[in-house]
Amino acid sequence: MVLVGTGLAVGVGPARAATLSYPAPFSYFPVCSTADQEFCIEKFEFTATGGAKQDLTQFSHLGNPQTAGSNPYAEVSMAPGQAYTGPSGTPGQGNLFPSLSINYQYIPGVSWSTPTRPKTLDGIPDGSYRTVLRMGDYDPSYLFLTGKYEAYTVTKGSDGYFTVDLTVKPTPVATVVGMGSPPDMSAINACEVGNWVTNCESNSAFRRYALASFSMSSDSAQRDLMRGTWISTSASTFSLGRVDLAAGIFDVTAKGPHYVPTDFGIPGLTTENGRELNPAFFEMFVTLPAVAKMLSQLAGREVSLDLAKQAIADPSKIFEGTIDEAVAGRVTEKTQQLTMTPGDSGLRVNFNLTHFSAPNPTLKVRSSSALQTLTVLLSSSSGGGTSTGGGSKVGGGTTGAATGPVATIAKKGSKATIRVTMAKAGTIKIYRKLKGKTTLVKTVKAKAGANSTTVTFSKGAVFTVRSSTGKIIATLK
């Protein structure tokens, strides 16, 4: 398998042990001038298409954009508004700390504020842009990239501070924005009313554009799971709507204008009603720890990183995708054909979009087939805990052979929740043995996947879960 992305890079970076001085909102990162400086730009490189690599680090800050001359440059800044004061600070909406962005810029030949400014600008030169940032204790959970992904690593140093190494390429981007001051929101409102299809045309576009934005979760466990997650798209606006690892769902809101401006000038676009459609793409990378967590929830037992990697070797058995597509202004959910590429550190997913019509892509775990894959892997793995005694210790009980259903128990006061994960639907019976007497306490018609039921618990009680044929699935106490 090829490496298609990375969460936490193997090994650790150098120990810098800097005393952190947090950047103010909307302040720009300087170029790193000492070995222990944080919240600064360590490197900015540009390789023009067909050209040689250039080290443009000296131009990669806002000091004075004109000093960049005919070269592209990068602005790195914290979001305006709430300040970032470290992982113990107060998060904002969505339990996220303020975002941190890299805005790739190019000044020569562009008139930004004249009344005759065209709807479509050329944007930045074509090529690869590499930026290395020292992030201090800002631990990026998600990378949102408007542009084409090339490479991304997050390295944690022995001092606990993080370094990001990101390489991107620009892409054609057509957006809908509020124009003027104060901004005129009529174009955005019209797109919302028509679900970004009916009469939704871009009013600001670039033939080559790139913008990277990082977000940090306030939950340290979530950061460990999601570190290295990225989304790459040409959407006008996008965000993670729902990340539910227990349910196995990544739900993203992604919107873009249906039509591009008449001066867009990108060859080969599809036309509709005499107008050219906005070329769309949406890719995402799901880290291996996040995959393992989702599969652990499904299996009702811990799934190691190694087993998760084996499971996604054939990712179509684990994941499926949908989009909410708008046709004539009406949005319906439909299955979307995915291209999925497994790697050593996670799964790269291409939703194969062809144009924007409020697609809102969602990646979901295929519960039944994923469970069947896990059942085979767990039964053949020494880490799965099979034994000649017919069971393995999991969740306070002894499970039956891992080739069949898996059961666990969680007790709280006078109640116990028994969870049974089934490869296929069937009937199960739960017996309780207490003070030498065995009683049938519940019969459950179980579905394929995870099933939970609550029973009365008393100290010393032992529960036996049996299949419809009487075979013991698990003995739990």
C-alpha cells in the first residue's frame, strides 16, 4: 500500500523548549529567526510547473507584500475574534479553538479594488507551494484546504510542540461572496434560496487559488484520533457538520455556485442551459486511529491499528458514501461512487464530484459488511484473543469464538446493559444465573450490527447469551 497521508509523523522533532508567546487574533506569523521560536514560518518554497524549486521564506509574511516583487508569498495568521491561549483555554463554536490559516498571495498585475475589476482573476502562479510552520502547542485536528492536496504531515516534538509541513497546488475556484462595504449579501441569499443550483452563479472567481485553514479540537482524545485529517475541495464554503465516530459518520457541509462567471476561461467545462458548470472536487483523508475507533464501536471490542489497517485494505467493504444533490432546487440524498485509497496511516476518499449542486458529502461505515470483515480478522488474529477454551476475556465477560457474534456487558447500579454485535440478524436469548437458579430474562430479535438491551442486575449474577440454536455467544459477569 502507498502512503497517501499522515496523522502523526513517525518519530519526533527536535526539542525546542520555547516559552510560548501566543499570537494575537488576526496577527501574522513572522519568519522563524531562532531555533526555539514558535508560531512562526520555518520555510516557504515554491516550485513553478516545469521550473526549479525556489526558497521564498523571506517573503512569507505580511511585513510589506511589495517586497515579494514578482514572487508569490504566504500570509499565515490566526482568525480574528477570540484569542488562542493554549489547550486549556476556552474553545469557541463546535468546541474548536480559533482557526489558523495560510493565504497564498500574488500581487503583480492585479488590480484589487477598481470598479472595472473582472469577476475572474488569474490568482497565484501554477505550481507547488510548500509551507513549514512551527505551531507551538496548537495541535491541528483538521486541515480544510481550498486547493489540491499534495502532502501533509504533523510532527510532535519531544517538547510537546507541533510542526506542520504542507504542500498544496492551486485549483480553479468559483465562489459567491458579499461584495462592497458593507457587503451586499444578495448573491449569497439567492444561492441559498435555490439550494445553490437555481440562478446560482459565481460573482468572484480565480483560475488558480489556494487557502489552507487548520482547526484544533478542545478534546485531547479527539485531537489524538483526528490529527492529520484533511479535506481538499474547490467548494465555496465547507465545514464538518458532524463527526460521530460511534455512529461511523463523517458529514460535511460543502457548497459551491452551480455556474461559473462568463469570463472564467477554463477549457473543457460542462455546459447547462448555455452556461458553464462549476468544476467540483471533494477529497478527504481519514486517519487510521479514527478508523480503528469507529470499528471498535461497531465490534463492541477494541480494534487495533494493525487490524484497522487490514480492514481498510478493501475499503468498499467498510465505507460507503452519499451526497445531498440538488436538482431543480430540490435536495435528495443519493449514493455516491467513491474512489478510496488505503495507506499506512489512513484512508484517502475521493467523492468523484463533477459539479456543485449542494452535494454535502457524507462518509459512512457499512455496518453489516464491515462487521463481517472484522469478524474474520478478529478470529484469525492472535490479538483477537481466541483460545482453545472457546473464548476470550472482553469487557468483563468471556466471549464465544470470535467467528460468531460478540457480547459485552456494562453495569450501573441495579441495571446492566448487554451489547451484542451480530454479523447477521437473528434471535438471541439472555439467561441470568443467581444463587444457583437459572432464569430466561429476555428474548431479543437482533439486527445485523450492534444491539443493546437493559436487564436487572444483582450482585453475583452471571448472564449467558445464547443464539437461537442454543449456542453460547458469551458468559458475562
